[in-house]
Amino acid sequence: MVMTADAALAAYEAARHRLPAAGAPGAARHARDLSEIAEGFDVFLLDAFGVLNIGEAPIPGTPERIADLRAAGKRLLVVSNAAGVPHDRLMEKYARLGYDFTAEEVVTSRGALLAALAAHPARRWGLMASRAAGLGELAGFDVTWLGEDRADYDAAEGFLMIGSAEWTEARQALLEASLRADPRPVWVGNPDIVAPRESGFSTEPGHFAHRLADATGVEPAFFGKPFANIYDLAFSRLGPFDPARALMVGDSLHTDILGARVAGIRSALIAGYGFFAGADVDGPIRQTGLAPDFILDRP
């Protein structure tokens, strides 16, 4: 299913009660790109979809921009709700796109989820994910792919929602029915409701998680932006730094901009690509109250 930008914004607002509370809004100052504001920051946290790439293509000029920031001595981290792909495959993708990030510089919601799984007593999990992506790091846990067999849903002691590319309405109905009959924990490794693609917005695990919460009353635990757990993981990679000189760069008000407020750092909204892709941003900012510190035409 592909959503429009208006429908996506409405879906995020409808789920607002499950998102973290917002802090004080930013000044929403306009600039052309990161080069105009880079002097004011030492650390850049970069969203992936809508900032580094759209689908399988890099945003033109962004690999060069990232290289310039690195040459200027800036510290860079990718902070992404990319839960559906094993880390090594994600690194291969960034290399294909022309980026030279190290494995430690890429922090994902998958990583936040894996950290929680490692710290939690063993449990039999039902897995919402793409078989094409493979298990990767999840192979070390007791997981069963969820398909068309209701018995797999009923046998699970909890559910992991990390990838929706192969998810169907029939599987969603099975999951909701199983949870109604026997409520169990639901952990969501990608809180995104949508993601920008070449031809529109794809529906992501967050979309299905909010739906099942509305249908069953089971409130999911979310791992990734805008929740603090992914920022805690990112900050642990950085060591000591000045939050006033750290900038989250993203294309989504409800993940990147809200997440930056939760994390206590400043934010820049990319208006020319990704979620808004050149559309009006001032109206949605007023509507949501989620004003970034900067609005940039492009990365």
C-alpha cells in the first residue's frame, strides 16, 4: 500500500498519543543546505531515507556533502529506523550509494531492538520481517517467521515487527486475532508509519503496529526514532560531546524532529526531498507544533 503525504501526516498525528511528548519548538530558520550551518555544529546525526537516499538512489550531491563534512573534522552518525535489513547488508548498500560510513557510524532501530533482546530473558518470538532480507543478527534468538499459519502466531510468546515488505492484510488479521485471544508483548523495531520511495510512501511496521494497538488494546514497545532508545545507543558511540553542537538532520517531523527534541539536540528538516519533497512544510509545522531549528532545501 502506498500513502500520500497528507495521509501519512494524518496517520502520524492520529498516533501522536503513543509518541514521546515534544519539548520546546525550534526557530525554523531557512538555509540552502548543510554547508551554510555546518560551522555551528561538531556532530551530525543523519537520517537515511530522505536525507542520504530515496529508495535505492542517493540524493544528488549528498555523498559529496558528507565527504566535505568529514574533511572538515565533523563527527558523523547515520541514525536510521532501518530495522528490516541486517547490518552488513546495510553497510553494503551505503557503499553502493557512494558513502564511506564505518559500521560503528551506522546506528539503527534494529540495533536498539537487538540490545533490548540481548538484555531480556529468552522468549519465543513471532517475526514480522522479509524472508528475502534474511535473519542476520536475529539468528541468535528464538524467532519464527509469521506467515499464513495461525498456530505460529498462537505459539509465540511475543512478537517482533521489523519489516513489512512481505506483510499482508491476512497476516495482520491473524496477528490481531491471536493478540485478542491472548495478549502478549509486541516489540516494534521500526516505528516509521511510512518511508519515502521513488514512487510515493510505503507503509512501514509502525503503520501496522498502531493498527493492532487500536484493534486489540495491546500497546507496543517501540525501538527507534523518535524514541530515546536509539539516541541512547547513538550517544554511546560518540562518548562525551556538547549537545548544543549536535544536529539531527531528517525529513520527517514525527520521527527526526520530534526525536531530536526528545534527545535534547537541535534539528534540521530537509524540505526538498523525502517526506515533503518540495511541498509546503510551514503548514504541517504549524499543524503539528513540531518546528525544527532549521529548514533546509537539501542536505
